[in-house]
Amino acid sequence: MNIKVKFFADLRNRFGKESACRLPEGSTIADLFKQVELPEELTRIVLVNGKSIEGNMNYGLCDKDTVSIFPPVGGG
């Protein structure tokens, strides 16, 4: 299945703005993170098709899903 991945803020420096990934049927967010070599601790918010999955790394992906990944926000 084909998944579009969008990276935001500091993650864009490392991964670029957007990426396309091919994953086997039944893959999860955890599988996607492994494929793109993204440690979970570098993320804060993950959206699938604009909907928060609230840290559920076992969330099942479907063909043509769009995953948006945001890092923790710092500042003061």
C-alpha cells in the first residue's frame, strides 16, 4: 500500500517536507516509523488523514493514507 508522509517543523530538516512510502498490507504506524528510521521520541503529534491517533503506534494504516508527523515543540 502507498502512504504519504508529511513532516513538520524540525523534522523537515532531517526528512524533507514530504515522502511517499510503500508498506505491506496490515502495516501500522510503528512499521512506518521503522521504515523511515524515525525514533518515536522525536515525535509528539501523529495524524492520519487529519485525525489524531493519540500515540497509538499500533494504529493500522490503509492504502493512500496521509500521515502527518509533528515533533515536540520547544521554546519559551
